Amino acid sequence: MPYVERLFESLQPLYTQPWFPYAMGVIGVIFAYSIFKTLSTLPKLVMYPIIGATCAIICINWVYNRNEPELLTPIVDMIAPWLPSKV
């Protein structure tokens, strides 16, 4: 996909801007909200397992790669001995 590569190359100068992480965070929140609104049209028996599985995958990824947010480090430290780790 050469157009995706060109897009990332054109965005390269923005990565060093101080506002870029905040802009990506806002875009992520808007994306998550739209996904949640889409899932809320499904029956709750379908919606909650999808949300739970997504949260579990993110948590396991944090434990495996140890790239969790600093605020959650004590919780991940308690969980880490029982799950596999890359470290």
C-alpha cells in the first residue's frame, strides 16, 4: 500500500510537535466513542463480551510488553507474575 507509506512519510514532521500526542489522544477518544455508539446498537449480550474481550487483550498486551501507563504500573506489577512476559 504505497499511499499509506506516503501518508506516514508526510506526517513524519508532525511527530516532533508537542501538541501531536494530545491531538492523537483526542482522535482516539472520538474513535472510541464512535465505536461504543456503534456497539450500543447491538444487543447487550453481544456488546459486553466484545468490550470485555477488547479490555482483556489490551491488559494482556500491557503485561506482556510492559508498556502500560505509569498510573497502572502497580496493578500490572501485581498481575505480571501470573501472565507471560517478554522481559
